[in-house]
Amino acid sequence: MIYLLHFERKLHHAQHYLGYANNLDARIEHHRNGTGARLTQVIRAAGISFVLARTWQGGREFERQLKNQKHAPRLCPICNPRKDNTHE
């Protein structure tokens, strides 16, 4: 499963993290504990919280496609509450 985290506030340029997990609950827990991706470790150390904003079914190849677009804010329903954020 592919997931998008939305940070409560930006840290430098970053306000989102897009990732992949076989076990989403466990992966989110890693991020919350500071043992996940480096970006979420830095976010946690800065005292910034996050929420799970969106998920997609798919594997690492689809995750890479989404990351390569470099448009996480456009995919985020928190940043774009009135847009249809579905991936086509």
C-alpha cells in the first residue's frame, strides 16, 4: 500500500512524505517512534506531528511513479479539500 503523510507545518520545503508499506499500521508506528524514514525522523525531532492523509493500492513501482511526479501537495486532500484527488 502507498500512503501520503501530511505534516502539521512545513519544515523547510517539506510538508508531505509519500511511502510504501506492506503493513501500514506498523510503518506509521515506525514514523511516529522516530525509526521510520529520515524525513519523518527529522520532523519528529522538530516537534512536528503528521496525519495519514491518503492511501492507494499498489506496489513500489506505482509509489515511484507518484514520487517522480513531485506533486504530493496536489495529491493531498488536506491541501486540496475541494479537488478530486483520485489518481487516474
